[in-house]
Amino acid sequence: MRGIHLLTYLVSLQVAGVVVRGCHIPTSIYSEDDESEVQPWSRGDRVTREVTLGERLACGPDVTPDLVPPNRVITTERVSRLKKEMIRRSLDGYIIPSSDEHQSEYVAPADERRRYISGFSGSYGVAVVTARHQALWTDGRYFLQADQELDCNWLLMKMKNPGVPKMTEWLQTTLRPGAKVGADPRLIGAETWISYAEDLAKFNITLEAEEMNLVDLVWPQQERPKYSEDPIFVLETRFAGKSWEEKVREVRQEMVKKGADMLVVTALDEVAWLLNLRGNDIPYNPVFRAYVILAPDRLELYVPAGKIMPAVDSHLRVNQCGDGRECVTINDYVSILDSLRALRLRNTVKKVLLGAKYSYSGGASYAIYSAVPEKMRVKDTSPILLMKARKNPKEVEGMKRAHVKDAVALCDFLSFLENEIEAGRYWSEISAAQTLGEYRGQQQDFVGISFDTISAFGSNGAIVHYAPSKETSKQITNESLYLLDSGGQYKDGTTDVTRTLHYGTPTPMQVEAYTRVLMGAVDLATLVFPEGTGDTDVDILARRHLYAVGLDYRHGTGHGIGMFLNVHEAPIQVRIYGGEEHKFEVGHFFSDEPGFYLDGDFGIRLENILTVIPKETTYHFDKQSLGFEPVTLVPFESRLINTTLLSARQCRWINSYHARVRDVVGGELIAQGRRRGYDWVVAKTEPIPCISGYTGPSAGKSSSTSSSTDNMAALTVTDLLGDAGGAGGRGASAWLVLGALALAALRGL
């Protein structure tokens, strides 16, 4: 790829008339939103513009049927029925969020109300319907997908894009003063609801709590999926690391610190973790619909009828409360609001702790919040959220074990798929995803996959959270990149791994983009930092090699991950644009997944799960040093790496990582009799040549073939400064990183 610079290539595409979207390119070359022909709206310090249907993909009178995306969903009749219900209730607008009653990111099919009314299937989005308009807000992961799936009556609001109004701003300009907007208070977090209400009230618009969900009224029962009736099951202590009784005692201690004598647990993963129970109510997430009320002298579980089997009854000692041991009282799921409203009649309860919005947790719903008497309410981050994220030693051990098993399955599958593609056999995105699931199913304690596999070839890879369907599935060939983002649920851990592959000859552009993404992933993985550093402080490390040539990606770099729980777990969110910081702590597990996406062409993402560990350093100032250890053990694709771009430190880290993959995963492949997979791992982990002219402070520190994690040379401040003259202009961002770390240190004072 020598002589061809990625940015030059992009400019040449633009000059040639090829639309280059999905990339962060200087606005002098390309501006995604041409606002010169629209009238801006002033909103204090923000200037917003009118978003029109003319901006939509394949919408307009001249669009022929062959140009319409095959996965577009026509929802005209559904929206018409919804508008009739709005008229009956004198509502001028109606808000349909993505979440369920527990503010879950991923919901049961029966709770996919926003998907039903809009046709958009992504995990995040808010739909709004008024008498004359309908609009959907979503983030950068789903811009392409939403544009394809929404019919041409929907305005697509690309959140955080310049000039795009927020939902309440749009309603203020769309509706007249005195208008009423309805929403289901069970489906919106209390803080979000209050914020909406306050923003709309400034323009004399009222937010009305509609306890009867209007989408439920227009969604035919014969079409709506049923809630799962699968029973709850026990997660044994050998996996959980602590008994549920011990966890309850620790949570009560945290309640005392917060001055609360009752805790209402609404997040499903918190309920499951607290009681060492799992379920199957939400696809890919082993949780169940339930609430918990915890008081000093009792624990009440609110769950749908028929979910408690004898093993769970015995595990929880249901209604066996006479001998001083912990026990649980079972109540009907739908009675939670009545129980909370009845608190006003109980003199023994003074303060009720309700989970606040924090990271992925939406906190208690507005319905739960409103049911608790106002003088009793205490809003704060749920103590369970924080305790759950810090894996105990047994959970850490299990997570590492699960990732080795998962790597065995993935490497064995990838060795098989590579042989198949090179032999010219037909494989689709769907068949590859299904077969990978079968390979994972051969591993011990496998329960299911952890999310809908992102099996994306060529242009489908540019859709960040693409899921193949019969309408969109492509054949996997040797002509472009194949992005595979997948994971498994094992009783001892949850996995999430992404690799991007090419079974032919990649273009120079693809090689450079892959290499720069890999460089960012390595820089984040090797960071050493003081205790108290936050997740938003480190994101720039993963992006800086893309920034150096004017590129970026529209998603966060990392998310927390649960232990046989949700694949996205609070609190860690590595997001440079995040408005809320969460500090790294020993025992956290999270993803390191930078990427690059060229709309209509290809996508690249590389994802490892890292865990936070203590680090020994040469000197000690005033805080414990922390760092990361990779637990994902799957080779990178050497044919996509331009070694001349790598610093010596990055190259040595990759070789050391690959040596560890060969040692640990290769050994397990042999133990399981998977010789083809082992041979593939050996071939993919051959050391790459470290030919960079880099001579920074970390040069020569570690062996290129060492299997020790400690020999994966750590990225320090001096490394960043030493990189200043390295390949690709890496030092240009060093001072930005230093500033971020300095800010983190100041925050800890």
C-alpha cells in the first residue's frame, strides 16, 4: 500500500463523484449536511435546522422499485390506527420509546412497540407521531439501517449530527402552545420523563401520562408475540462466586450508607445477579421480567405467575421465614405499583431508594417513581449496578474460562470457513452465522448466543449493527471484507468478539484502514493509568490513528459486559462524546472495539474484551496504577496489516498477543481434538516483522514471542511522547491524551 494514502484515496473518490459517507472527513472535502438551503431554528446556544423527507434514502416521486431497500417496512396503516387512538384521547403527539418497563436496552419481542409502529429494528431509537408528522431519532450505529427500514413517511433524525433537533426541540416547533403529548410512564425513566416535561412546558406543551399504551391497542393480539413462559433457573454458586444471601447482606449495608430503609430494584440484570437466578424472557440476555423490593427485614420478588419452579422455590426459601434465615416472598408481577402506593400507609418506611439513570441503566420508570410517596423518594445510582460490574474472583476466573472456550469455537469455525471460501463453495451471511452458533454450542456450559450475530459482507459491513435477513443476506466471497461480530452466553461468562477478514486480495485502502483501527485497539489495550481515570478520558487513544488522516467512526469504543448477563453492562462506556464519566475499577470487563465504515463499500471493526487489573510500575506517585488484560484470544488478520505503519511497541504487542493465543487457545484446540483449528491458529499467529524505524522508550523491552501478558509492553506517557516522530503522525494526538489523563488526575483530587 506504499504510495497510496487513505485520505488521498477518499478525495479521489469524491472528485470522481463517488459519495463517501460514514467517514469523518474535513468539511472542506465533504459535509454530510448541507444546511445552506434550510432555515435554521435558534434554540438558545444551539442552532437547529429543519429535517425533511427529501433527505431520506430512495424516497421521492422518481424512485423506481428496484432502488427501494428490500428490508423497508411500510407502517402506514399501523400509524393511521395510532393516530385515531390519539384523536380519541385529545393527544397532539405520542412518544414511543425502545425500552420496556425496566428500561432495558434489549427487550422481549412482545415489548418491541417502537419496532412495530416504525419498522425500525435497531436496539435504540425514539419514535414520535403527531397529527401531520412522524419522526424517529437514533444514533450513528443505525443511520444506514434506519434509512433502509423506515418507510418514506418517517423523518430520520440523525442524533448528534449538526443542526438535527432534539426530540423536544422538534415538538416545540411542530406543535402549537397548549398541545398535549402522551406517553406510557412505565416505559420512560423518571429523570428522562421529568426532563421531557420541563422542556415541553417552556412552550406550554403538556406531557400526559397514558397508562393504557396506545401501541398495545393498535397491535393485533394475533400478530403480537407472546411473553416467554420459560421458567426461571438457578445459577449455581460455583459460577456466581457468592450466595444470594451474602449479596443481599452487602446490598443492605450499602442502603444504610445511603440513608434508605427500602430499595426498589427495577433493572432485570440487577434482579438476576442479586438472586443468582437466570431466565429466558429477553432474547440473548439471560434475564427474566421481575422486580425486587428489599427492606431490612424482608425481600419481595414480583414475577409473572408460573415462572417459579421447585428448584427456585427451594433456592430462595420461598415463604420459609420462621428460623431467622433469609427468605423470599413471591408476589404477582403486576402488583408492584399497588405495593409502592401503599407505602404511604406504613409508618415503618421513611426513605425508599430508587435507581437513578446511569450509564446503560435508565433507572426506575416514571410510573415506579410516581407510585412512591414524594417525601420518601431517594434517587441514586443503584448499589447493585456497581457491585455487579466489579466481578468477584470466581466470576473473573469464569469470564476468562468462557473466553477461551469461545475462542476455540470461533477459531475452529473460521478455519473451516476459510477453507470453504477458498474452495469456492457458497456461503451466505446467514448460513455462516448459524454454523458459528453450532460451533459455540459444542462448548461446555454453553447456553446461547449473546446477541444477534453481525455477519456482514462487503457493503453490509458499513451498517454498524447489521443483522442479516433473507432480504439483505449476501454471499461471502473473496472480493471484499467480511465483518463478524458475535458472542456467546456460557454459565461462567458472556463473550463478545469482532474480527474482520478478507479471503482474497484486499485493497490498499482496506489495509490502511484495518491497520489504523488495529493500532488504536492496541494503544487502548496497553494503557497504564492512575486509579480514578474515567472511561471518557481514554477513548481518544483508539481514535487517534484515524484522526491523523481525518477519519473517525460513529459509535463508542467500548462497553461493559456482564457475567452470564447482558452483553452491554453498566457502568463502563468508552465514549469520547460521553457526558457522564465512569471510573475504571479492578474487576471491570469491557470491550475495546474501534472501527471504520465506508458507506456502500465495507466496514472494519476489531473487538477484544479487556479486564481491569492492578499494574506494577517503576515509580509510584500517589495512586495505584491500573491497566488492562485482554481476555479475548483470537488472532488478527496479518494479510490486512501494513507493518510499516506500526510502531515497534505496537508490533511487539501484536506478536506477544498472538503467542499467547497460540499457547492458550492452540493448546485447548489440541485438547479438544480440533486439529484443523489448531493449524489455522498456528498459521495466523506467525510473528509479523517489526520493521518500523520507531526508537522510542519501549523499544527492545519485550520478546516478540513471549506468551506472558506482562510482556505486552504497556503504553505509558513516555511512550506517547516517544511516538511523536513515529509513523503516520501518531504523536500529533499525544498531547491530547496527556491532557485527558491530567484532567482525570485533577478530578481525583
